[in-house]
Amino acid sequence: MEAYKTRLESSTQPKDDGNEGMQHLVGLSRNDEAVLSVVFNEEQEYSVQDIEEFRETPDVPPIDESLRTELITLEKQAVKEAESGNLQAALFTLTKCISMCGWYSSGYNNRAQVYRLLNDTIRAMEDLDRAIYYAGSDNKVLGNAFTQRAIIKRNLGDQAGSEADFGLGARYGNEIAKTAVRSNPVAKL
């Protein structure tokens, strides 16, 4: 958790890159800056398609159907294990799922949930970042991952980051995020 807090603190330091007086936040990627700009720009409304222009996504092959079926079966098994209180078994099952397909975004999102339940914030954040990176156009994974990340950021005291991620979670259709945005007049859609 300390490493994430340090990353948050360092990311709030402005840096002038000599580009027409533009200031950038140290520690934020161009993608992060663009997404924050989309979320907090009061002058214009943006759609999910607008946000997609800024998101960095890898060029990964599609997951074939037989492998996808096996991955979904493993995820369902992990959910049952977690619901029965066996978080270590769920963690093992989801790690197996990810080892079978390193770009399976839903596996990262679900494993992040287990890490959250185990109070391992750093690993949860790392998995959520991976889920978002690999999600492509999977709005369900994106909505869930941004919402989970918003909750963690809120718990760490990162109000601005939390509001931004709740806004993105809502834009990708997550109902919890939509409720959070509606109940918080500061959060902008």
C-alpha cells in the first residue's frame, strides 16, 4: 500500500515539459492524463467512444472459444470458492486461469476482487490496471474494473482519482458506479 501511496503523491507534482506552457502530472501516462481530461472537462460531454480513443490497448490475439469456455468455467469455480470463504483456493484458481491466458481481462478483474477481500491493495490495483489494459471493448470488465479501482482509491483517500474512476465505471455501464456518480454532485459524467 505504501508503494501505491507514494505513486499517488508523486503523480500530483506538476511538470512543465516546455510544450507551450502545458503542465503534466509526473507519474501519469499520456493515457491517464487524457482520461482525466475527458472526465473533468466541464465544457464538453464525452461518450465511451471518445474515451476509447485515449485508452491504450495491446494488440493481442482473440481467445478461441474452447479456451474461453475453460476460462469461464475456472472463474465460476473461483467464485464458488470465494463465496464459501476459501479465498486462497479462489486466488489459486484465478491465477491458474490467468496463466492459461495472460490477456484474459476478466480473470484479472476477478482476482483483484479476491485480493481486495484479502486486503492486498497493491496486488488488487495491479490486477485492475491489467484488467483495464487488456479489456479492449469489453464494457462489462471495464465498468467493473474502474468501479473496483474507484473504491480502492476512495479508501486510500484519493478522492479525485476515485471520482474519475467512478465516472468511467458509470460510463461503461456499472450500476454501482452510476449510483456513486448520481449521489456525488462533484463527480462528472
